[in-house]
Amino acid sequence: MLEFRKDIFADERDDNLKEVGQPTQRQDMLGHVTGTSPYYDDHRFANLLHLKILRSPYAHARIRSIDDAAAARAPGVKRIIRAADVPVNLNTLLSLIQFGKDDEPSLASDVVRYKGEPILGVVATSERAALEALALVRVSYEQLPAVFDVEEALKPGAVSVNAVYPKNTFEYYGKYDHQKLRFGDVEAAFKQADAVLEDRYQMSPIEHAPAETNGSIAVPDTNGRVSVYTSTQALFFSLDTSAKINALPSNQLHFIGGTVGGGFGGKVDTMTEPLVILAARLTGAPVRYRFSRHEEMQFGSPRGAERIYIKDGVMKDGRIVARQVRAYFDSGAYTRLSSYAVVKCVAHIPGPYTIPNVHADVFCVFTNRTPATAMRGFGVTALDFALECQMDKDAVAIGMDPLEFRILNAYRDGDMKAHRRQAKNCALIECAQVVAEKASWPLRDEFRRMSSRQGGGEHRTGAAAERTRAPAPAVPAATPRPAPASPQRVSYERPAAAASPSAPPPTQAPAGSTHGAPRFSSVFGTRRR
Amino acid sequence: MAKHRGRGVATINYPIGMNLGGDPSQALVHSNPTGKFTVTLSSIDLGQGMKSVTRQICAETLGVPVDDVYVDTADSDTGPHCMGSFASRGTHRVGNAVMAAAREARAVMMEAAAEELEVDPGDLETDGRGNIQVKGAPHRSISVRDVAIAAQFRQGKTISGRGIFLVPLSDVDPETGEMSPATCYAHACLVAEVEVDDETGEVAVLKMTSAYEIGRAINPKLVEQQLVGGSWMGMSHALYETPEPYYPNTRDGPRDFNEYLMPGPGDICPHDIIVLERPAPDGPFGAKGPGEMCANPVLPAVANAIYNAVGVRIDELPITPEKVLRALKARGGAPGSGRAR
């Protein structure tokens, strides 16, 4: 069922290798097949305490008061954890790479912005004792109107979800409510197109559904450090996030991961570690915090919903001459990682095709639902669904075979992409050809002969790119460019101000450049191709 | 009332590593005194095979058998920084870091061997079976074990290496979106064949045929595991899964696996997969990474196949029986017979 076509691209490969390319059995296979590989929750500790979280029953509400006196006196309860106990309560995950503003509390204190938002923690001698104590907490809420639709959230007068981003959109470059892509002139191209098709696509949220729910165990050691056994997908990401929220030097934490019972992007958010570390430090005892299946399904972050509008201009000969995309990422109540996915989505437009005129606006929108996060294909999966359904409709509209239509428009080595980098190392056409052969999908000879390595070049888009090249900065060349008002991704744990002020302005790379050509970036002084 | 067959296609590409770069990973490689190597990482093996891929890359680079390499992961006290296991970055980013560390360790190993054999290190080669020999004169050889013992106890050399791989962070132009998102891309094409029941609205995926271009398959079994598992996830995304079945309305959210629908073993279909390898110039041995992308082409290919079968376009995921039936009703029913493709 799996076969290799070693004949294709053989001239670009050295296949004279000994270990690479072998179907070597994994070194942890025995543990996996005998059920003895250790997961975080297989570590056993005497006197383990359990953390459970009180969650908001409302999608949007003001907290008037919290009465936890009865819970604190309940049997087995060792400690109540309130928002005021969290050293740095407000955080955003990508603050580690200087992207975005702190917008999400570990524990809500004044307003809850989604159903399931954490409000208070109970640390007790058993999960049952913790849950029974939670049932004794009395919270007085004032319900607020909520917004659940991304386009409703952008209308004037819409409910404001997140106080840090009152207009319900993530802020890009300190001035835009979305990420733009501008290449060529779509309006002019639509006028010339033989057919213009426009449609709307919607992906609902999707749950990662790991066999092992999110969780971690924190164990204080005798010298003041805390060891953390965790299911995280990103050890230092979770460690540094936990250090920030707990106001601890990072070397006071020892993170131990290992076998993960399914990640798929759902174990990057560091949802349990910061509070379980706090609980362990406050009680001096080992504490476990693991999501129930219900928590994982509804309150652990899902793949976010996306709404995508696509408008294509197509010629009768099969060429796509324009593609316009408007997309909305439903980030839920807080940013987490959706702001990043928006930029990745824009980078992916218009898909693996060479189109001379491309225009996109993609928004990261806040609504009163569970915050979304990364999942396999982050920023791309829903877009690929929309693009490839649209490709099918385009082909039908002009009476062309849908696979030949894709091969005709496929990007090739040397083509200019909409984000203004030259395509290289392409292989879409070859994938289509071998599938057609295997699935007996008829292709005409000329499409069977096409190649990713031939026929590409800037002549397919060059003129269009030139028309919309960003205007030269008005400031004199010697003046350093001002730093953006709101720092975008700069570098790991380093303020934006550290960016080199003497970086030269971007220059167009010489024609025919290959990988490793002259480069530029504000941080590293080099530009990648 | 009838069942209608149809097939649909999708072609996609996928960027390798975090968008814009700026996502480093480090690796350490060292030999114990008897010539067995340990790769030390903070990276996480999610079951995708990070340990196996880095182990094979390390063995190939050192020129030793894979059995002589052990990969230790996921400890922040011993493993140097890694950005994390996401964004299809493991094979490419961590693989490159391990390769760099293994190269450095190999250089020391060859120097130590040269001192033992009293030749120039440049005249030596590894045989991949645990020996180092003079090029063209294989009888003049020494085992890696003896080299390690000599390095540790006689020469005072540490056979070890450090590696980091970083794709420098790219700027983004706020006005035009000009940026360098990724250094390499994997590719795929997938044809899905479905059967649509126009009475129940149910869609069965009967067969998939796909091709994936992934640079270099470091371990073909692990590639197969990813591609087969990913296509199942794609089918599940296309037809079954969501915690908000009436999005953006939040009602009727599932709380457990009884309420969260996913296909079972009986819904899995035959899948012919073809792997192509066009090496990435900056990949370890040309490898890119098949991780995330393999779910993506399935969703649109299934949607397009449903159109081919019954003539309705379902543009909202997941494509539930309810949505298919409503669309068929709006269309005035399915065509008389499934159109051949």
C-alpha cells in the first residue's frame, strides 16, 4: 500500500546511505507494545494532592462576588487558589517570542469571557474531595451579552469580548486589525476574466481528542526547585510560560516530559502546568492537575473555526488570473496562538498555484467561546479545504478536468509567489501525475509531460508583482526605520528594541538566486529566500 | 433511493517549520567510553517518531550502526532548548541540529582514530559497521569502541558535539504581506472515492489514492504511519468531528467519546500511497517532514467527490448526513445515477 517512486528526482538525490531510508524499528517500540512506556501520570508520589478548577457556567458575565468559605472548610481541602494568588496572572503564550499583548488570566477575577473559563482552584487530598468542595463555592454573576459569530463581532456596537483588544480583533503592527497580502491588481484582473466565482467556506472547531487528556504533576524538591511531569508537546515553551506566570527564575523548574498520549497541537498551550506549580509551592506537596474528558472536549482549546471567502477570476484556457481571499479566524475569548496562524494562513495564500494577482485580508477575531489553539495543519487545513473546493468549482465553470486544471496552474521552480519569494524545489505536478497514473485518472499527454522543473519563471507573474511593489520608504536612507509601536515577533525573550537599527532596507535579490542568496531581516541583518 | 459513487481530487503543499522561522532547536551528542553514543534533546517524541528519525540521522552522520545510538528526550535539566514538537518542524529543525552535533563528534572521533592509526584524519572513513579504516586499505582499521577507549583514557579527548539549527526570523511587510514563511515545502495529491446514500445522507469513503513528496523519507515505516494515520484524521475532519455541531451556535456540544463522533475501524478504507523524494536543499539528507500535511488533502477531496457523486457542494465542515440531505433536498434530489469518473 506504500510504494516509492525513486525514479522521480533521482538526479537530485544521493541514495547511497546506510541508516537513512531504512525501516528501522523505533527504540521505544517494546515499551509501547507492552504498555509500559511511562506517561506523566504513571509517576507515583506519596501524599499526592489534587487540583480541580471552578469554571464559568456563562459565556460572558461579570463576577460580583465569590464566597469560598464553605469550600475552604470542606473535608480534605488543603488550599483554595484565587486569582490574587497567581504572581503574574495575565499572560499571552506568544509573549515568549514578543508577539502580542498579555490578554488572558490564569484565573478570572472580574469578568469571565467564555463558558468554562477558570475562576478558582481547590487543592484537596482526592479529586473527589476537590470536586465536592468546588460545589460549595458560591459565585454571584451578572450575565452579559455575548457574541459568537466572527462577522457579528466585527460590526459596530458589537459586544467587546477581550478588554485588551476592545475591537475584537488582534492588532497587527500596532495599526492594523488584520494581516494583508497584496500582489498584482485583482480588480483589474477580475474585469478581464472569463469567469468570476465567489463562495463562502466554513470550518467548525475540531477537538484534538487525545487518548491522554492534558495534565501535569508538580513535585517540590527539598532545595526549593519544582520538578514537573507533563504531557506537553513543547518542554521549554511550557517551562518558560510557567516561570513567567509564577515569577520564578527558569532554573527553579525542572520539566520532564516523555511519552505523550496524543498531541496534535492540543498540548502546546500549557494549560495545567502554571497552576499545578503554584499549588505545589503553596502546599509544599506534590500536586496533580489533569483534565477530565469533559474539560478536554469543551474547555481545552480546540482547532479554531475559520470562515473563508474566496473570489477567483479564471480564463477559458484554464489560467487563474486573480484570487481574492477574506478570512476570519475564530480565536475565542483570548489570543493564545491564533494570531500566529493568521500570518501563516496569509503566507499560504493562494495555495500551491502561480496566480499573478492575489489579494487577501485575514482577521484574528475574538468571540465568547473557548480559546482556540494550534492543531495539525494550523492556519492551513481550513484554507486548503476552501481553496481546493474552489479549484473544483473553477474547473467545472470553464469545463476543464479538475486535475489538469490544477497541473496547469501549479507553481513551478522559479515562479514568483504572492509573498514575493521565488518558488523552488516544487513537486506538485509530479504528485498529481503519479496519482493520476495510479488511480487511472485520464490526463492528456501535454499534462503528463509537464514538470515542476521546467517552464517556471517570473514571466508568469513578474509584471504583476512590479505593479504593487511596496513604495520605497519616504524617510532618508540614513535614518533608521522606527520600531513598530506594537512589537511583532522579534526573537525569543528579547525585547523589540534589541533589533538592529542599522539594518539595510530590503533589496530585491539578484535574479536566479538560489538558497542561501543575500538576505535581510531586521533582527539578523540577513534576508532569507 | 440509491447509493451514488463519485471521486474527487485535491493538490496541496505544506510549509516546513514555524512560519517565518525564528524557531531554533539544539542537540548534544556524546560517546560513552566504549563507543556507544547518546543524543540528548529536550524535544518531545509524540509518537510520530522523533527519537527514531534523529537516531538514524545521528548514526548516518557519525557513520556508526543505528544500534550504537540512543536518543534521550524531554528533560529540561539535560536536554538543550528546542522550540517544541509542532509545525512539522521535528525532522527538519531537530534533525539538522542532531546532524550538526554528530558532525562535530565525528570530527573528534576521526582525529582520535587517526592518532591511534598514525595517519591523517582525512585519509580515514567509517564503514558503518562500527569501524574506522584507511580509505583504500580496509585492513588498516580500528573499531569505534577502541577509538573511544583511547580518546577517553589515553588521549584525553571528548568525543562529543553540539548542534543548533535556526532559520533566521523573517520580517513581514504590513502593507503587502511580503515575507519568507518557510525554506521548504512538502507536496501532495490525493484522490478520494466515496459512496453517498441519498436516503440517509451518509457518506462512506471507499478508497484513497495519494502521492506525497516529502524530501527524503528518513524511515519509510514512520512515513507510512504518518500518512495512513493522517488520512484517517482527514476523513474524520471531513465527515464527523466537531465540538460545536451547530457552530456558531454553541448548543449540543459533546462531552465525551459517546457524543463526539469519529469514524471507527470499519470506516477505514484502502489507501494506495506513493512517496516521492525531492530533497530540500536545507533538510537533513534532504528531509522535509510529512507530519501535519497528510490530513489536509483529504477534506477537500472528499467534498469534491461528494459533488461528483450527487451534484451538491457542501462548503461547511464537517459534512454531516444532515447537511448532505438538506443540500439534496434543496437541489431536488440526487441525479438519476452516479456519474462515472
